[in-house]
Amino acid sequence: MTIHVAPGLTARDRREAVHAGPRAVTSRHGQATLLSRAGFEDVAQVDVSASYTRTLGAWIEATDENFDALAALEPPGDLAQRQTDRRVHLAAAKRGLLRRSLLVGHKPVRAS
Amino acid sequence: MTSRDEREARTDFTRRYSAGRTDVTTEVERRVIGTDYGANGFTTGHEADELGRRLGLRPGLRLLDVGAGRGWPGLYLAATTGCAVVLTDLPAEGLVLARDRARADGFLDRVTACAASASALPFARETFDAVVHSDVLC
């Protein structure tokens, strides 16, 4: 399960996606290509972006509703910053700049 | 992920895993993704079930969960499918919590935790029948 920059973006939108997304969200090649190059076959990629956007929104909402109790568990400012980052992330996801995929590949069985 | 990204992620998650969990954190997790394994990402319970199904996980198989955090989804997959699981990540704090959870749930015998970088895993080739990672490469 991987978040990645949406394919086919303009240079500007790609920069926005990389800035808004999780650490190291960008890669030179698509995720399915990376799996294939690692030796996996029959790579299937399923787009789960709708679920991802919903879940990210739910994290933000649930955290807002319980903010004081959750913030007390962390160093001052950490949770507030994470919520700010999440909102930037969510905006990019809603614009389709960031996608999330379920990828499954299989290693070829070696002849014995 | 660059070395700097990895260091920053490790520092961030070490701090978060050390913070402890409360009824509120558990309730928030259950509400958002339907689980209570200390997850903080985007893989829902339904998606974890889909992973298990697509990978054909079952008793006798060995699963590697890279970037397992506090055990999600590897621990859940071991619990629900009967497979064995090796959990790997760099913040050892999360792995300790994962083992505590496996012990409490009665299947520690099928769980191994190994603090290791995803770029330098200490396993021989073909050790595992399946590998999962959830929001780790990003």
C-alpha cells in the first residue's frame, strides 16, 4: 500500500504534490514499474485513493475532536503541526495530486 | 527515501511510540480505520483483509511486514490468518509494543520482531512467503 504522486501532472502540480505529501513520496518511476524491476511478476495495481482521502479526513476530524487529550501525550506543538501538515496533504489528495494504490506482485517460482 | 528522511522518520516515530496509548487514542483509531493496533496510517481493516486475501495468507506461511510500527497490519494478519509474521522497523519502541500485544492475544509464538532498516534487512533470500509494507516507501 503506497501513496504516490499522481501520474501526468504538470511540473508545478508535481512540486505541490511532493511538498504536500508524506516524506519521500516521489519516485522516478511508477510503483508498478518498481515492483517489476525488483523481479515481481503479474503486478496488479488497485487504486484506493478514495478510501485514502476519506481516512485522512477522518484522522483530521477525530483528532480535532479529541485534540487536548491527544496533544497532552506529545511534546508541545507536535500534534498541532501534524494536523497542519495533514490538512495540506488532504487538500492535495482531494485535488488528485496524490494517489494511493494497493500493489501486489508475485515472485516467479524457481524450478527445482 | 534518503538517509535524512529515514533519520527524521525514525526520530518522529520513536517519539510517537514512546508517548503511550490511552483510551482516547484507541477510540480514535477504531473510529478512523476500525482497528486498535496503534496504527496511524491509512490502511483500514478492510484493506488489511484484502491484503491477506490477495497474498493467500494462512497457517504455515511466513509473512514479513516492513515498517511495521506497532504491528499494523502484520500482527493483525497473523492474528486473522494464522500465518507467522516477522515485524521489522527502526524504532524499536513500536516493536516492543507489538510483541506485548501478541503476547496478550496469545500468539507470540508466531511473531518475531527485528529492528532493522528496510534498506538493509538481515534475512536470507526466500525466507518469506509474502511481504507487506503499508505507507513505507512514501
